[in-house]
Amino acid sequence: MNFETIARPYAQAIYDHSEGWEVDLEQLELALKTPEVQMLIDSPKLAYKEKTEVFLSLFEGQIESKTSNLVKVLGESKRISLIPHISKEYRKLLSGTKSSSEVVITSAFELSAEQVEKVTDSLKGRYGDSLRVEQVIDNSLIGGFSIKCGDEVTDYSIKGKLEKLRNQIK
């Protein structure tokens, strides 16, 4: 399971809607690294609601109410263990590493400079103006291309379309 993929929307939401999460997230993250808290979260004897309440009681008066609300939301989804990943994604957003995206275009044949430019121009609206594009040749695609940016893949290849068709027929 890719925890970054699951954590990213939470990090984006807290980044978009308010400031000042660093200290609270760091506190939560440090607590989750302790064996006692890890045992609490992994315990099969407690319901997740109880785990959330006990976990929050550790920070009474030390974290902001918005952070408590985040923990409650994560608790309801049984995702408290995602906090370190959310914190990491949040720090990435703060540092602006998202301003430059690495895009890999995989095609059956080498694309001309004009084709790469057309694809890149259409991607700028989605991933930002600062794109680093790498081109990879994969003859097994038969034709077309696929685009990978982070953990997001968009497949325009004939191989991908055939696999999709095969899965629909099953």
C-alpha cells in the first residue's frame, strides 16, 4: 500500500485551509514513534474510537483544536497511523517541492521534439509550469504512450487499451 498516496489528500487539505500545523504534527508524529503509543494503536482489544480518545488525551491542552479534529477524522477512518506520512507530505508542500514535477513519458517509439512539446504543454496546466520531462521507450506498448507523474499514471497506449478491454470482457 502506498501511504503517500493516501496521506497526500489530508496533507493538501490542511495545507490549503489553514496554517501552523508543523508543531502539532511533529508532536503527534513523535508520539506515534514511541512503543507505548504504537501498542495502543495496534491493540486489538480497544475499539478505534477508544484508541482515538486515549491518543488525544495524551495531548490535552498541548495541541490546537483543529489538530484534535484532524485526529478524530483520522480515527473515524482508522488511519491514525498515517500521521507521519501526512506530516511528511505537509512538509513537502511547505517547502515547495511540488513546484517542480518529474514527468515520465513512456512511448512505443521515440517521440519527436514537437510531439514531446505538445504533450508537455498540455501537462503544464495540471502539474505546473516547471516540468522535468524524461522520455522512455517501451516497445511492448505497441503504440501510443503513457504519462507518469509521481504516483499518477495516465495511459494512452494501445497495450493499456487492450488490457482494459480484456478486463471488461472477463
